[in-house]
Amino acid sequence: MVIERYKLEIVRDEGPASPLDDVRLGTIISWHRDFMPEEDGRPWVPPSKWEKEHPDVIKLPLYLLDHSGYRVNTTGYNLVDPGRWDWGQIGWIYVTVEKARKEGYKGRGWRKKVESTLEAEVKIIDQYLSGEVWGWRTVENETGNVKDACYGYYNRKECEEDGKRALAWVQEVQFELDFNGD
């Protein structure tokens, strides 16, 4: 009879690194008093003035839902709150055409690809703000000691798959150690 010595736990990452610290294509500009991820000493500029000063950008609106936590997206929250009590546009995520070209966005459909990338970046920021960042750990059943762990997954399924591989590896190594008497 073989009793598994370790188990896999999938947990929320309690201290994920901010995706705003990563190098990304888009830059966020916000006029919300509490949500200004790109604070770098720039003075506040009214949105209409900013648009006039930045005509050569690809931008998507950035909406914030502030209700028992923060959520962000590029489409708004009409289905959740049609009265707009708890949400509104707080800025844009944008990239200059020049930067997009330097990053290799060229050819047919390049603007749509840029917009898709910006949307994906906002989705990761939303996951970060809402606590949807995952980790796995292999835990010894008898003692509760963590044998191995990895965190920072924005895709739970990928986290589970990697965790299962790690668990199989830990069990295999432990079996060999037990079998060899080490």
C-alpha cells in the first residue's frame, strides 16, 4: 500500500509583485485621486487638454469599479451597475504609434493587435487588484512543512498544471531517497 507523502495546495498569492512595475507596452494616465499608477511627478492635466497634446497615440479608456475592492477594464461596468454609482472612466491606457512600431507592431491589423495587447495588460492589472494571482505549494502531509512552492501565476489552470508536475517530481525524488535508504 502506497500512501502519498505530499499534497498539492493551490493558494492565492498574498504578496504578488505589481504588474505596474513590469515593462509593458501601455502607459496608464489617470485622473482619479486614489488610482494613479503612473505617478511620476507629472502635474495633473485635464483629459481634454491631454488628448490635444497627444494626438499620435493608440488609446483605450480605463474604467474603475470601486465597490468592495477595485476592478478595472476597458469596456465599463454597465451590466453590473447601470446607474454608474460605483464606476466611471478614470483615464486611458495608451501607447504612442512610434513605440508600437519599435516594439514590432507592423503590417496588416497592427492597430488591433496593439489594442489586444493593451486589453490584456489591463486584465492582468485587474487580476492583481482583485487578488486573482495564484501560487502552488507541495506540503508534507504528516508535518505540514512546505517542500516546494511557486507564486505569481495570473492563470489558475497553468498554476495547477505546474503544481501537479512539481508534486509528481517531489514524490518521485522522495520515493528514490526512501528506496535507497537516504
